[in-house]
Amino acid sequence: MTILDVTAGEKAAEAVELKRHRTNSPFIRVCLLVGAVGSMFLSAYMIFGLGNVFGTYVPLETEYFYAMLALLIPLVFLIFPLTEASGGRLPWYDRLLALIAFAIPAYFALKGDAILQKGWEYTAPAYALALAFVYWALILEALRRAGGTAIFVISAVISVYPVFSHLAPGVLKGQEVPATVTAGFHIFGTESMLGIPMNAFANLVVGFLVFGVALQYTGGGAFFLNLAFSLLGKRRGGPAKVAIFASGLMGSMSGSVITNVLTTGVMSIPAMKRVGFRPTYAAGVEACASTGGVLMPPVMGATAFVMATFLEIGYAEIVVAAAFPSLLYYLGLFLQIDAYSARFGLKGLPADELPPVMQVLRDGWYYVFSFAMLIVMLLHLQREAQAPYYATAVLLVINQFSKHRWNMKRLLDFGDGVGRLFAELAAVLAGVGLIIGALTLTGKVGSLTYELVRLAGDSVIMLLVMAAVTSFILGIGMTVTAAYLFLAVTIGPALVQAGLDKLAVHLFLMYWGMISFITPPVAIGAYAAASIAQCNPMKTGFEAMRLGSIIYFVPFFFVLNPALIGRGPIGEVMLVLFTAVVGIWLIASGLQGYLYGVGSLDGGPAAIPGRVLLVVGGIILALPANEKIIPYSHTEINSLAIAVTALGVAMCWFGRRRPGMAAPVVTI
């Protein structure tokens, strides 16, 4: 078979994104290109220290941030209409808003030294404060257009909270801060709009986003999907395993669950249905695989970069830690698919319909090379800010000698894609920065931490449950990055104060912020997959919950014992990883009704309780010991798990359906 064509999937993903955007005009396209090229140049100029190299001007960091905002926030008013119904032609008021959104930060960039030297954060002149109020409102409107109403309302309310904090009830009551001081702190300070989110975006995220977009526009998505089909397509349940492999790689570089679903799903879902997977099951697999891709190193979307900046640690450290739970998640998904395929006798695709693996590698070896180069520079050379630029340069140069070489149209499309992505993310991160600024200005972070610990009654487990529920709820209405940042400031310190590992806590918050993508009633990843599979979205959501069930447990496991993210003595790490792998295998077997060595677990009245015991035994076995929180040792936990599992296996063995038995009425 020839190399698979995934152009339809890429076009479908682009079409979904463009529904939110105004139709391009020559003027908008020029602005997008200027914003993309200008912001990439500024980022490279700062990261590579070109000012020192060439003896030219070396801007202050705040001047750099203002310049980035001047290039990108105006694009939000050009590409996102005031309302969804008002799309189409660019109205005069959006042109005016874009002009003001450029002029104000550009002026602040020129005045960067005065802002610092004269302390505009607290003593800005009257005209500067007037501009600060205007820009505060512009940032909130840009956030509404780019991030949605929910995050806009949350940011707007919290950003003005310092002004009205003296009227708030209970623990939220604080000392009144004048509106002028609040505006100055938000716009001129380094702990609000120009704080951690903007710092992460300008100093880390930009390069990785460019690399991800370059991979997509050079055909990286098609390569990874073809590679997955060539390696796994003919295996038992092959198309579903293809979805795991391809979506994991695609999601890591795209950072978008919906884009991931639509790009790989148009190929993987029909193939899954063809070999016998139920439509809801096929859509659930794709939704889970695409959601996990955003948690897969080395790119992981914007949240991980913000986390690195917030924790003041190297991004490479986060990449290593995040690799463990993401691999466990995909292992659980893979084992469930394999068990389901074995239970129902589902085959793979015919070998003659699949692309030869050597042909795929011969045509796209440079994608693997650029990925490997990125990882080596991240982990070995510790050049995390510069690594994506080198990897992108190598990718683009080699691509020009391949059959995927760019013409001028493709180059302009690349600039267009970069500009849209940068503008959207810059608006969201600048807006979320206002939340952090308000909580910092009022000093409420410490009191919120105290109150959360008090409410939990000094119970770490209760505090974790509260954090998980809050993360899930915020993840419904906010982007993952926005939800993470809010929780990192409010709940994160309480969890760390309770004695939990700081990095594990922050990964926990990020994971639970993602769970709404596969959990009804929201489950937007599942709904997108259901639209391709042409099946019931709600049933797909519940199927995705079962398939992605590991994601609900793994964050609790690694936050209770950080050895599960590679932090601890090597013996401890190996032990908890081994028990986690075996536990996940048992959970997958129980959920899907197939156990290696026993076979299908359909059958008499003992089979279903036996499957439940397998799941319970797997959870206990995967649970790592932490005697400070759970007063049991590894030996005690594992002994209990073995006993429960043995009982479950015995019940499944004696309760399984044998030849001549009637088919079971109920299965799960």
C-alpha cells in the first residue's frame, strides 16, 4: 500500500479552528505574518543573546514582554470577532481596538527604563495610569475572545478583587487597595500581566510552539500516522493501537486535544470500525489517546513551560518526571485495547493495505532526527530555551530537500498558523496573569492556604480530593494552563505545606485539569471523536471514561509517592513502577473482561464480582506506599493486593463461560 493520505484530517482540524476565526483578508494576513515573524525574531534575539553578540541594544525583560504583547494582542482583535455571529468583514471598531492594543504596550516598551527607575508600579503619572486602565480592559476583552466567557468572567472578577476586597465575606475579606494602585500593579508590575505566565511564554513556549507548527506544516502528522499504521496496523486490534501511538506523538506537538482528534481520528476511527470495534468504543479510544498526547513529553503544550517557570526548575526535569505517568496512562489504554480485541477476536488490517515501515522511515527519517535532536539538547545539553530553534532549523532545511518541500504559499500558511497560535496563547496567558497579580497584591495566597488546610482537617487525602474536584471543575470552563495557574497559586501551597513533593503536586493539578476532556457531561474530546464515528456523544464519553480510567488514579499514586515520577532512590523507583505496571494490567483485564492465561471473563454469576476484585486488586497493587500519609508498608499493601487479586482470579476462572454455557445476559 502507498503512504496514507491524511490531508483530509489536517483540513478538518484547520476548519474547526477557523470557525472561531474571522475569514482572512490580505490586511489580516499581513498583520499575522508581521506578528509571527516579529515575535519569533524577538524571542530568538533574547534567547540567543544577539544584543550582546552584535553589540546592539539589550532590552530589559519588561521591555521585551511589552514588545511581544504589542505584536500579538492586536491580532486577537483582528482574527477573533466580537461575537460568533459578527464574523466576516473586519469592522472599524476592531481595527481601532487593534491599533490601541499595539500603541499602548509599544509606548510602555519605549518607557521601560522609566517604568523601572521611577517605580510606575506604585507611582505612575496620571496619563500612564489612564493608559493602564485602558490596557487592563483590552487584555480582558482579548482573553474573552481567545479563551471564552468562563475564563473571562473568572479573570475579570478576581482582577478587580483588590479594589473591593474590604467588602468580601469571611476569609476573602481583605484590606482595600485603591483602583489606581491595582491598575499600576497589574500593568507595570512583574507579578501580574508581566508575571509567570508571560515569562514562560516569551522565554520558553515560543520556540516549542514554532517547532510544533513546523512539524505539522511539513507533514509530521502524516508521517507519525503512517509510522503507527506500518508498525501496529496488522496486530490484534491494530487500528486502535495505531490511534494510541499516532495521537500520542501528534498531541505532544500540537498541544490541542480537538486538533489531535480530528487529524488522526479521520483515519484511525474508520479503520477501527472496519475491523469490528463498536463506534462508541472506537471514538472513546481516539479521545483518550488524543487527550494523553497533550501530557506526553517532550512538548506537552504550554502548561509544562509555565510550570517550569513557576517552580523555577529546568524544563528537562519536568519532561523526565512527566514521562513516567504518561507512559503508565498509555500502557493502561494499550492493555485495555489488547484485552478487548482478544475477548472479541478482533484482527488487524491486512498487511498489503499498510505502508511498508522502511518506506515510511525513508520518506520521513528527518522527523525522527529532529525529535531526537530536540530531546538530546533538552536532557543532555540542558539548552531548553534554544533547543527548539535548532531542531526547527534542521527540520526546515532538510524538508526543503524532500518531496514535502515548501513553496511560497506553504511558507505563508506556516506564518499564518504561527501568528494565530501565538496571539491566542498570549491573550490567555496575559489575562491569567491578572489572577495571580490580584491574589499576590492582596496577600490572600497564604490565608487561602491556611483555610484549605483547616477545612481538610489536616487530612492530606481530603485535601487531594478537594484539589482534584476543583481542578476538574475549573478545567471545564478554563484552558488547562489557566486552571493550572489558578490552582498552583491557591491550592498548590497547601498541598506542599502538607508534606507532598512540589513537582508531583503541580503535575497532579495539571493532570486533573485535563480530565474534563474525556469526562461527561463535558467530554469535548469524546464529542469531537463521536462526530467522526457518527455515534452517541454521551455514550462515547462514558466509554472514554472507562478506557482512560488510569488517568483518574495515576495522579494520586505519584503525588503520594514521587518515586512514581522518578524522584527517589533507584530501588524505590523500580519497585513502585513494577507494581504500578502489574496493577494497571489487572485493572485493564477487569475492565475489559479478558485475562491472559484465563481467557474471556464472560460467564456465570461469579465472573462479574471476580472482575471487580481484579480492578480493586490492581488499584491496591499500583498504590505506592507512603507511611507518612498511608500507614502501611509496601509489603503490607502488596500482600493485600495479592490476596484480593488471587480471589478475583479464582472467581473469574470458575465463573468464566465454557463451551455449551449460555451467553451471559449482562457484561461490563
